[in-house]
Amino acid sequence: MARTLSVHEDVSTQAQPSSLEKGVEILRALAGNAHPVGVAHVSRQTGLPKSTVHRLLGMLCGQRLARRVGTDYTLDQELSELTGALRTRVPGTRRVVLPHLLHLYETTRQTVNLAVGQGLEAGYIERLYGYDRVESPSDGVDRAPLHCTAAGKVLLAFDPGLRRAFFGHGVLERFTRRTITRLSALEQELAVVHRRGVAYSREEFSGGLSCAAAPVFGPDGRICMAVGVAGQAGEARLAEHGLAVWRVALATTTALRTRRGSPT
């Protein structure tokens, strides 16, 4: 005789989340972290068993929705680009930030960038291009390595979690003869960036291109983005850009901390 399920058993069975629902929860967990995280971390965030998380992460990687970085995981690049800005912004951020970016552009007449951490890269979420801009490998893809860009160095210097993840899994790829390729040298430079509040990249990502960047902090006191200026190489001009970007980052931080809540 066939066994008849009780009402309690039927409801309990229907209440169990499907593999799709579990996968969505895992993607949400990955999207909520600015740097790669391990299976145990995802398990704690989602409440799913480690074995389930590990199995579904393998499936998500196979479908190119997630990717593995060493022993940790992060969103695949396309999903990371879609969620990067949402992950770091609070309501009203864009409306508050854009006037300061425009002021920085008017001051320097060079390309102005706003970057956030996306996986182990810097993702550009706002860009204002100068007329005489120097072409960059990041044009068209809106992302760049952390270790050889000014914005990337700022994110590493002021985000301890991102720095730990990068130093644990990051590879210091050489792009020009000026690129920093030793972790010890990068660590020393990041200490200077943290002390001075401004980072520089002197033809480290692309020949003829230098940039300066400074951190923007959110209402919680943590870095939420980096604002930068990119232009032709030259120490005198770079120093001017460094001062300008520091002032704008400070003004943007103040505006974010004192603003009234409003929709984006």
C-alpha cells in the first residue's frame, strides 16, 4: 500500500529550498563581499551546510556565474560589474558624488575616475573623459589591476579585507618596466599611501599615463570608493593632480557624511 504523506510532512517538504534558491543565496553572499571569500564564510552567511555550498559553488563556476581565486570564491567578472556599484553605494550616493567629480574635471581637465573594489580588481563605476586623454588598457572594460593603478592602491591601502585577499591570491603582473612586482615593495608603498591619503601610479599600468587617487569614506567611516585623475606623465602635473584629488575626496566624504537621505 502506498504511503500517504501527512499534511505536516507535505508542508515541510515544500518548504525546503530548491538548488536554484540555494544558488541564488550563494550568489547574494558573494555579491555582498568586496573580495573573494571561502566556503566557510559563505556557509555562515547563508546558513547552508559547507558541503552544499562547496557543491553549488562548483556548479556556479561551471556556469561562469562565479569564479575561484585560490581557495576562495567571488562573482564572475560580468556579474561583478553589474553588482559592484550597488554593493558599495548607499541611497543618494551618485547624486552627492557627481558634482564633486565634475569639479575635479573642471580643475584638471583630465580623465576623472570613480572606482570600487570588484573581486581582485578596481572597477570604474563613473568616468569623465578629458579631451586630450591618454589611452589606457582599462578603456572599454572599466576595470584595472589593483597593484599598478592609483585607485587600486587606495583601495588596497584603506580596505584591510581586500588587502588580505589580494596579498593571499594576487599576482603582481608586470605591465611596464615601472610596474611593482614584489609584494614587499607594494606593502611599503601602501603604508605611505595610508599615511598621506593619496596614491600615485607613474606609468605603471601603461606607458605615458600617470594617475593620482584618494579615498572616499562612507557614513560608517570605511572606504567606499576611490576618486582619481589620469593624464599624461609628468611629476609637476601629477603633484597638482594629487592635491586636487585629495581635496575633492575630502569634500565628497564630508558630503556623504552630512547629506540627508534621498533616492539615487
